Amino acid sequence: MSLLRIDSSIQGDGSSSSALADQVVAEFRAVRPSEPIVTRHLGEQPLPADAWRAALGAKAVPEEQRTPADRAALALAVEVADELRAADAAVLALPLYNYGVSQHVKTWIDLVIAGVDDPVGLLTGTPVVLVTTRGGAYGPGTPREGWDHNTGYLRRILADVWGADLTVIEREFTLVGINPALDEFREHAATLRKSAEEAAAEAGRSLAA
Ligand SMILES: Cc1cc2nc3c(=O)[nH]c(=O)nc-3n(C[C@H](O)[C@H](O)[C@H](O)COP(=O)(O)O)c2cc1C
């Protein structure tokens, strides 16, 4: 059984999404100490932003008309798609930036779709844990309700298009304790953090089961 782990934070060791993914992996490892774990970090080693256009260009012409750069881009698209297809389970840490999905994650999704004939059902039957974190809070009744354009999009792609058996772990208010304007939410943020950590541990055990 192989586990695919994808991170995408741009915040290095301070990443709260990677910390939750660490917990998922730790619980998985506790049950399955020697299973292979394939990793990719989209925030630290971004996929080239121009590869998507080149991969689509390569697909549109016969093999002999493809440039070396277009061939390399298509090979990369196939590689990221195959990585997903080969995974028996996956944990994806994909946080919110600028009210949406990060450019690194969007590039990855576009390349995966370019790397297959039909993206529908690419992950059918694969348990996938999506970990997503955000600095603020966007739930019902909040001033910015509906401004999180990350989580819904990711659910659409992962579950509705790729067909993953999806578990979503969300942690809001990660900027509490960092941004003084949010100090009044300290207690609430601590509760959200604790429940996200418990959900991550549970998800790791369930991936290993
Ligand atoms: C460039 C940048 C943009 C961000 N944009 C938002 C935003 O639009 N809304 C929000 O609630 N938090 C925003 N945040 C805060 C992140 O969502 C928060 O730090 C979250 O924990 C990111 O996950 P990470 O810790 O794994 O990097 C932003 C952070 C950065 C660095």
C-alpha cells in the first residue's frame, strides 16, 4: 500500500497545514511502519507555470511535431497524473491563500488533467484526506462568509471530478496569536485547532486501516 503526500504551503516550518498532514502520516506510520510514502511539495518545488500550456500544445499535434520543451511538459503532466493514479491513499495539504487556491496547486491540478485522457474518476476508490487551513474564518454568519474559494473548488475537483473517497479536515483562524486584531478569538481558535488535530489523527488511522 502506498501513500501519496502532497504539501503546498509557502510558509516553511511554520505551516499549519503541513503540521496536520504530519499528524495524518504519523498515525498511518504507527500502523504501517514500512509502507512507501511518495512526497511532493508544490510550495517548495513549484511545478513550472508554463508547463500546462506546453503540455496541451504537445497533445494537440502529432508526436514528430512536438518540440523538446513541449515533450518535457507533457511528460511532467503524465508523471503527476500517474503519481495520483498509483497512490492507494493520499493526504493533500492545500491551504487558502488570497481567498482562493494557490497558483502552485492550480498548476498541479491543470497539469494532472492535461496528463490523462479523461480526468473523470481518476481517483475512484482512493481514500484521500484533504487538509486545508486558513488564517481567518468564513463560516455562516461571519463578515466574510463565502469568501473561501479554495475548499469548495478542491472538493469539486477531488471528489466530484476525480472521484476520490474524500475526507476534509479544516482548521480556521490559524492567524489567531499572530495577528493581534484576532486576539478576541483565542479560545475559539484553540478549540478549532484541537478538533482539527483530533480529526487528523483519526484520518491517519483510517487511511492505514
Ligand atoms: C500570501 C498569503 C495570503 C493569505 N491569504 C489569506 C486569505 O485570503 N484569507 C485567510 O483567511 N488567510 C490568508 N492567509 C493566511 C493563511 O491561510 C494561513 O497562514 C494558513 O495557515 C496557511 O496555511 P499554512 O500555514 O500551511 O501555510 C494568507 C497567508 C499568506 C502567506
